[in-house]
Amino acid sequence: MDQAVLHNVQDENRQGEAYAPFAGDPIVYRKKFYIESYGCQMNFSDSEIVASILQEQGFGATRDAGEADLILINTCSIREKAEQTVRKRLTEFRKVKDQKPGLLVGVLGCMAERLKARFLEEEQLVDMVVGPDAYRSLPALVEEASTGQKAVNVLLSREETYADISPVRLDGNGISAFVSIMRGCNNMCSFCVVPFTRGRERSRDPHSIVAECRDLVGRGYKEVTLLGQNVDSYYWDGVVTFANLLERVAEISPGLRIRFSTSHPKDITDEVLHVMARHENICKYIHLPLQSGSTRVLQMMNRTYTREWYMSKINRIREILPGCGISSDIIAGFCSETEEDHADTLDLMGYARYDMSYMFIYSERPGTLAARRYSDDIPKEVKQRRLEEIVQLQNGLSLESNRADIGKTFIVLIEGDSKRSDQHWMGRNTQNKVIVFPKGKVPLDKGDYVRVTVEDCTQATLLGRIAD
């Protein structure tokens, strides 16, 4: 755990995932593409947009890089570890390219702008570099690169939302899907590269969002997650707020669960909370990044809220949505953080009683405001010790939260077999907690809703049985 923040939650189990061809595709493609994705949910969602664009050009997906004509890595600049991994993968693909003339290798996403010169010219690892707002130009860039030219488009846009492109759901479980509602970010948090790599904030047409969600329902999907760097600042044409959009999506079908990520403490409104309370199919779960419990550090981070403001948001969520699941992002060892600042973070974690958190050591990212303004002056061993204390506290909070659910019965959406046993189902409840339970002799399948009574738990998982 070696870096700061996730503006959008990263699923560590999916890092480096290669998309598979979608099931039942009758088309025989003349060319194959292979794409690996790193980073947050937005990157995985973007890879589905890229897949749609490439499919229109006659490319089919493959999970075997060896048979691909085009290899792409969708990158993330949030974490230093991700950059190291991407460079290692590109070096490996370069060797594949040496054995296969005509193979094209490209870098997509957030690392494109910052590392384009190094990847293209200095290290000569790739044939093309494509930024997050330039995916429509991919066919032309592939054509250009196939002639031996280095192809680059990293221009950021104030308008691009890809609203008219229907993503290809390449490797989903057929149950849950991500739907992007906005792109970019206007919050200039001092530790974060997103405004520089993804550009200014712009919201997507709500009609296209509702249409995409309705199409997913028609194809059997049971859950959508509305994605944005800061969903609460969604605003279309001076009329439609995030609360309005959330309600429109909830009204598509009572059988469609709605989640969203990520919320910013300064923007989440009572109106959003009341909409969540009104609609049973909007999951009672909010990811509300804290980053630090110290007002002084929050000001240095340019988070634009105080410790007291954050606590009041927690209070409001508990008041309007009793039992709502809450998770967070927390950074250990930001510039000049004192032991008192660290203690403030631990104290606020205890106050918020998070169900889970994404916890990281701060590591300076080139190009950010923090890199220009502040010194990364906390010794590594101090950062590590503070992170361990944060993790230890969160482990206790998670276990306490799960134990409180023993004896309760939840409606669970089955996502598939448990990782450990095909005799058990795995699903999530409305608070986004994972529940594992025996299949027994009840005729169920993934995508079904079922009532499950919790009988036991671990720190990370609820263990239950199908309710009588």
C-alpha cells in the first residue's frame, strides 16, 4: 500500500485484468485486441468504451496477448506502484513485439500525457499514446502507427463524455455494470493528478445515462454503479442535479439496484440522502473519502472542508439513513503531518465507525500541487507505522460492524459462486457487504435476489444461510 488517494475506488483484485471476449459473440473478427486495465473503476469503464470503438473497426477481444494484433494498457497515475507495473508489462510486450512484426502496442489513460515522451522516444516501448479524452481517434491512430509512425493524441476536452457510445461489457458477471455519468474533476486536491490527466469536469446528458441503464435492465443486469470523480457535483444544463439523476435511474425498475461512487464531503446534499431514503433499490452505502482527520492537513490538501464539517456530514447520513454503510479513503503521512494530526485521523475514524476503508501511505506524484508547494518530509518508517495503526483500527471497526449484523436478515443480490467453494453463493447486501452462504437445495442462480440471515462473520465477510 504505497500511495495516496483513490478519487474512485480501486479494486485490488482487478488490477491488470485483461478483458475477455463477450460470451456468445457470433462475429469472426479479422483482428484481435488485448487490453489490460489498472486503476479505478473509471479506467475499467473507459476500457469498455475503447472496446466498443475497436469492435466497430473489426477488432475482437482476446485474453491471449500472444494472438493479439493490438495490445493496449489502460493506465493510472494515482499510484506509483501502478506505474512500475505498467513499465514492466510494456517491457514484456516489447519482447512479444520483437517476435511478431506488425504487432502494435499502445498506452491509454492517465499516464499518457505525463510519460508520452519517455514511452515513445526514450524507452521506445510503445507505438501509440492515447489520452482519456481521445479514444474516438483510436482507429486513425492505429492506422497511423501501422505505417511505422509514432501516434499520439493526449489532448484534453471540455466536452467529451462518450455519451453516444454504448460500452461493450466484456468481462462483467452479467449482473453488475458501471455507467459513467461525468468525466474530469474541478477539485484541485493538492495530492491528486486527476485534474491534470482527465481534465475539467463535465457532466453527461442524463437522457443517455437513463437510456444506457434501461438497456442494461433489458439485457438482464440487476445492478448499476454510477461513476464520476465526484458524482455529487453532477449538473446538466443548469437543471438536473445528481439527486434528480439518481431518482430517474431508480425509477427505471424496482429490480435494478443503484450504487454510486465517489462522493465528496463538501458536495453531498440532504437532497441526495432523501432520494436514497425514498427508493429501496438505491443501495444504502456511501463512499465518503476523509483523507485526513486534521483540519490543518485538510487545508494543505485543499479538500475545502474541516474536521467538523466532515463530522456533520456523517451525522446527517446517520440521521436520514440509519444503518447506511459508510467507507472512506485515508492517507497516512501527508506532508508535515504531526503525531497530533495523525491522532485526529484515528479519532475521526472512530467517530465515523467506517465499515471499511482504503488506506495508503502518501507518496508524492509529479505535477501535483503538493509536489510543487510542499516537502514530502515524513520519514518512510513513520508513514509505515502510522498506516499500520490506521489499518489496525479499521480492522477492529470492520469486525465490530460485521458482528453487529449477526442475526439480521438482508436481501442479497447473488453475484456468483464464492471464491473458495462452488457450493456457496457470494453476493452483497444494500450496505455493500459481502455475504457468503451455502447453496443448499434452493434453486437459485446468479442475478437472483434472496433473503439471507447472518450467522457469523470475519473481518471482511458476513457468513449466513438462506432465510426460512
